[in-house]
Amino acid sequence: MTAAPDDVATYPFPLPHDTYRVSANVEEAGVERATEAGSWGARMLHAGDDHDAVVRKRRAILDAEPRRFVAAEHAREASWEALLWLLDRKAREQPGTVNLERDGAHHRWTDARIGVEQEFVLGDDASLPEHPLTFAGSQVEEDVVVLGARDGRLWLDAGLVVHASVWSIGFDAGMSFAELHRPVPGEDARRVFTTAERFLLRLHPGEAYRRLNWGLQLDDRPDLSLDTFGSWGARRAALDVVDPGREVHLRTEVQHLVKLPLTGSVLFLIGVRLLPLERVALVPAWANRLASVLETLTPETSGYKELDDLGPLAAAWLRDHAPT
Amino acid sequence: MLELRVAAVATPCPGVRSLTLTGDGPLPSYPPGANIGLEWAPGRMNTYSLTPSPDRRDLVPGLDPEVYRVSVALRPDGAGGSRALHALAPGDRLRATTPRSSFPPVQTAAHHVLVAGGIGVTPVLAHVAWHAFWGNSFEVLLVARPAVAPHAEDLCRLAGDRLATAPDRTAMRALLERALRTAPWNSHAYTCGPPGLIAEVAVRAREAHWVDARVHAEPFVAAAPPGEPFTAVLRRTGRQVAVGAGESLLDALERVGVPAPRLCRRGVCGECVTTVAAGRVEHRDTVLDDDEREDQMALCVSRAAGESVELDL
């Protein structure tokens, strides 16, 4: 196969098998993974050609709806640590254009690609123009959630989430890990999340893992938060699709889980990558696996992912258009 | 594993040796109350609490440290770890685990009551440095006889007038009474010291209407209490290993050359957790939950509840 276009070549295609079931599917972060079209995963923070535009759009959503950010008062230390982790990570992954200089507690952050320069003193709230997690979440393409570890459980302590897939950070704030995952159907899934929480609680300081989640959606808007359900809910139900190849998108979420070494909180990053079916079909193996998965989903999973109608539609299109 | 070098040694008080350890460049960050395992003989690890430098109060404690500092109390009748570490000199090399969190502060606490006795001062020192940096509400109660209390000066510099010292357990009881009965709602208490001190804090806290979930402790006495002898059956080979009354299952396996992953040797880290194929278990760890205890055990502290236990080894 000739070299795939960049969005396809770096796409984290989420389905390794012809069938799918809910699983913890975690693996070590930062490890490059080959796909049929290229590879992904060497970096934890995505920065494609449209990086600046994505960061700006994210900020615009937050400015229009400040409720996309939540932070408990007790999450202050973890929020500062999340800020430091994210800036340090981005500077390491994009040397030359992104830089974090440190002199004791004093920091100077410069990101030429998104045009940001900011000095701050770690731990000094007055040295930043906004909450440390708001600032951190405005420097990256990923949604950012801080889960605090207490009483042998994880709790949603803080987050800046503008690209939620049918949930709402404002609604979920303060929930336990089990409560957050209650909508996932089935006893098996329940066990998966119990195991996953235990796994996260036991991570050693600084360890980072990742997992992929996926779904289908009718357009290319990453913001499917329940906060704005009124603006997209009706269209989703009507399933008013003219050209599935262009309109229906595979939504892959690259989720990173980092045990912040100082506070022990878990930093949860969600990066959204959308790829229209016509570009999925550029890679025959992907088209075939996605079609096969959609054709064999259990009713529970299909219902949870809202694929009862969209799934068969997409599978039929893929079967018709994928080169075999 | 980390490859460390001894940069400096000091004797903060009789019977205690402080080691300053460096690596190649900044070392992994660590939370307050974290420990590292130091390999004092091939395959033999002891864990020690990391204490931040009291000199750099402008830096976040534990972040990208240039050095690790530990303090080792000499146990003349121990297995040999503290003696080996006391014999180290600047320039010596040793291997260490990356930091493990075992005794972290609770982020939601309105106020932190820190209680230390003996060498138990080391994780408390790390907590105090953390709270001092972030401006958190805390107080420290220290059982210390003059001239034999390690790090009392460091603690005094960091905690200032939030440190109260008792020369003995009776005086400590009075300090505890006052602290536990005047602390604001949703305070948390943390004790590191000998078992007697930990038990004392637990009893006084309960009397003062504290729920157990707000009372935390890190024992530094490593040896598990002895139990009845039993036989471990290794399912994969059919081999039988006799475990004596005075040794742990993990020690017995090591004695006969059966490798098992392990680290803390006191039932907190979970490294040595192994699947149990048959037999009832007396669980003494603090890492497994009830579900996990159905078919797993921590080899370092837990024992057979009957004459034998069969392991998936």
C-alpha cells in the first residue's frame, strides 16, 4: 500500500479483532504501535496539523460554557501537579516549539504553535490568570480529568471536558469511579471497571497507561456533551444521512491514565480522533474489521453505544465500499 | 530498579544512619510518606521512607529530586539489612526500587494530626514538608527523648510552633487528648512509630469519636508475629515446603530456592500476592480486599489457617 495520508497514517484504529466486548484493555503509555496504515502512540499528547485550531475551538467552547470546567477545593494540589505534568510532557514531546523553563518554583512556559507565553510560580494561585487545571486544559487537545484516590476508591475531583461523548463533567463531578461507569451495561462490564479501579489505585508513582474507546457519530463535531444535547440530539435520532462515507465518523478516544507521582491522583486524558468512513475505507483491513464488529455487537453494547440503527447502516456502507 | 550511589552519610543520633543517595540526573518524583526498597544483599530488600531536604522550602517536596534521603535505625538483632546499610560509605553503590506510595496524606482533610515516635519520624517529616509548602493546616506530636530523637531539629525547623514534643508515652497521652478533642471536623490523624504508639492513637481517637477511616498508621516494625507451622504445597511442581513457626511463607520459599516476587515484606505493596489453589488462609495483609482474598494471599505476612495451603507456584 502507498503511504496513507497523515490523518489515516497516525490514526489509532481501536479494533484489533473482528468482534468487540467491553474490556479494560490497558497497555503501557508512550509505546509506538504499528497499524495497517502507519503507527500511533509514541506521543501521549496529540498535535496534528490543525493543533492550533483544535486548541482554540476547545477554548471557545469553555468560554461559551464555563460549566465545562469543575474543580473541588481539595483538588488544588493535584490540579497544580496535573498542570506541571502536562506542560512538561508537551515540552518533551515537541522540543523546539514548546518549552518549559524551570528555576526552582518559578516556571516560564512558551508554546510557539499556539502562541502562548506564561510565567508562573508552582503552587502560587495568584501567579496564573485562571485555575491551574483550566490553564493546563487550554494548552492541549485532550480533555483533562483529575481523579482523587481516597478510601481505596477514585473520585472525580476536577476536570476540563469540552469533548465529552454523551456525558457531562458538571453532572459527573464528585462521583466515584463506580458511579461514573454505572451506565455501562452488563455484569461483566461491572467487573471490568472494578478491576480497572483497583489497577489504577495500585499504579506506582509516575506510571502511565492508556486505552482506546470507540463509537460512531453522524458528523465531525467532537463535542457531544449532554450539556448541548439540545443542539444535536434530534439529528442523531432522525438518522438523516445522505452520504454515510462522508457524514458517519468513527470516533476513537485515546485515553491516558497517569498516576501523578506527588499527589497520587490519577490524571485521565481523553483525546478524540474522528475519521469519516470514506477514510476508514482507505485501509481495507480497518473497513472489514469495523464492519465485522458492527455486525456482531451484543444487543447491550449496541444499545449502550447507540448503534442499533447507525451500526447496520455503517456496516452496509463499509461492505459496499471497502476494497476487498 | 534504580542504580544509586551513596553521596553522603551522617549520624543524626545514636543508632541512626542517614544516607544521601544520588542517581544519574534527577530521580523519580515521590509522594509524601513514600518509601524505596534498598537492596542490602543480592535479592534482599528493606524499605525506607524518603525524607525531603529541609533546606529548600521554595521547592515542591518530592518533585524531580536530585537526591533521595533515608534514615536507617540499627537493628542489631535483625536479619542484617540495617547493619549492611550502616556500613555503607560515600561512593558505594546500591540498587533500589522506584518510590512506592504507602502512607499518603488525605487530600480532603481539613487538618492533619501527625504523630511520630522513634524512627517513625521519617515519613512524618515528608508530610510536614508537603503541608508547609502548600499551606495546609497541620500539627505534629513527637515522642522524643532528648539526644536520641532523629530529625527532631529538621522537624522543628519545618513545623515551628506546630510541633509539640513529649518525652514519654504518658506525656504523649495528654498531647493526644488535647489534639484529638480540639481538631476541626474532618481532620485526619497519621501515626508512624512502634505498635504501642499506633494502638494508643487508635484508642484515643475512637474515644474522641473519630471514625477509623480518619485514623491512619504506618508500622515500621517489619517482622510479622509468628504463627503455627504449616506446609505449603506448590501446585505446579507438587513440591511441599515446610514453613516454620518463626518464619514467613515468603522466607520459607526463598530458603528452598523458589523465586517469588516481593518487595515490602509487610503485606502492603501487593508484589508477592499469589493465587491460592486450595486451603484456608489467615490473611494478615492490608492490600487485598475481601473478593481478592477468596483465592489470593500475600506470601510475606499471611499464613495457612490449617495444616496446609496449596499455591499456584
